[in-house]
Amino acid sequence: MKNDVDVIIGGKTYTMSGYESEEYLQKIASFINSKYQEVSKDEGYKHLDNDLRNILMQINLADEYMKKAEENDDLRKQIDDKNKEIFELKHELITRKEEERKRR
């Protein structure tokens, strides 16, 4: 079911629509607001026109996304490495048990 949720972003009310929960859509709006607050702390931001403000916001969001995606890739690689290590240790354990069984 599609949800329509009124949210406030940058002091303006918008209606967000999506199949996610109302709580999730509000969380997205809250995240966007925190980004607006973050970039607007820079004194130079206040002197930019709306187009440049929007571009700056998009750059900041893309930057955060790319960093999180890279962090996610690094964590997935670590998990893959650990899984490979576990597999090799299990194989080694089975091999040693088999060798021990043959010696008896």
C-alpha cells in the first residue's frame, strides 16, 4: 500500500509518497533536514542562490552515499574473507581428523 506523508524539509511542508512506512519516510525527511542544517552552518552558503544551494546539498548527499557504499563494500569484503578463513579452517580440521582416524 502506498503511503502519503506530510513532512517538513527546510521549513517547508511537502507530501512524500512511497510504499515504505510513515516512520521511514519521516526518517528520510529528518535526514534531509540534518543535511540542510549541516551545510547551512557555512557562512558562504547563505550567500548562494537557490540553484547553487541545491547543488551543494546534492554534492553532500552524494558524498555521504559514496562513502557509505565504500564502507559497505569494505565490510562485505571482510565478511567474505572471514567466511573463506572459516571454510579453510573447517577443511583443515576435517583433514586432521581424517589423518588421525587413519593412524589408529
